[in-house]
Amino acid sequence: MSSFALDERGEKKLMSGKASILERSFVVRHVNKDVREKLREQLDAGPVTCLMILWMERFENGNKMGIQTFDPAIQRKRDHAADYDDVEKSAISGYLHRLTKK
């Protein structure tokens, strides 16, 4: 079982648990050969419980966030936010927080 604490914004933050979860993130500006190699390195680096690709599309009248989630255990994409667990929600929250710090 994992334990959570609230971060400065009141969001759950993973603190400890039976199994540890490492969030590995990097910025992708354009998908090219180098990016594909970095993604492959991340997948080959160790057990992957979830692969999330998060992006922000900028429009004249606002921004729209995109999320693509792949679950290796079931070998398919998960498309609904209701399916996200606390760790995935924490990753999304962290991404949005990093965007607002710029």
C-alpha cells in the first residue's frame, strides 16, 4: 500500500509505498530520430507501469492539453480520465505545475 501527502496546492503526492514509482520525464519539441531513441531508452530502462505523453496545444483563444496514456500490462491505450490512478493524476498535476512556473 502506498501513502500520500498533500503538496503545496493540495494535490496528493506519493510519499512511500511497497513498490516505488519513478517518474522519468523529458521535453520533446519535435518528434525526430533522436526523440524516438530517447523514448526507446526510457522504455528499455526498466519496468514501465505506464507511459504518458502530455502536451499543450496553443491557440489564439486559449490552450488545450493533450494526454495519451499507454498501459503495457493490458497492451492498449487508456483514453478516459476516470481511468487514471493517483500516480497518473500526480504526473499530470506536476506537468501543469511545471508549465506555470515558466
